[in-house]
Amino acid sequence: MAALLHRAADMTHVPTMKETKFLLPKPALTVRDVKPAQWVNMVQSNWRDVEMLTAIQAKAQVLGQSPADIIQIVGTPFQHLL
């Protein structure tokens, strides 16, 4: 999900360690069994699965909808937000 959020923000590079901490939910960061470097490795390894998506496709996946469904939900005046 973190890699998908990074792509949804229209980022085209692999998430860095600093960026990763902002992509993860706060409870995940408190897990003592997983070190920060491990989180970064997990997010970066998932990056390959999402880097080919457009930002709109990534946003749609985050929301669990297709881009066309999102445009129907929010209306065409708001499609520039996608």
C-alpha cells in the first residue's frame, strides 16, 4: 500500500527511507519486530509492481475503484484531482 500511495502522489522514483516513514501508518512504525530498513526494503520491493501505473490508476487502486468509477462518484469537474 505504501508503494501504491507513493505512486498515487505522482512520484516516479523508488521511495526513500525518509519518504517511507510518511507512507506508513503510525501503528506500523511502532512495531518493534520490524526495523526501519526492513520497512524500506518491503516498500521498495513492492515499487516494481506499481511503478508502471499512472498516478490516476494508483489512486483508483488505493480507493478500490476504477478511474471511470471515481469520475462517476466525484463528477467530471473534479477529475483534475485524480
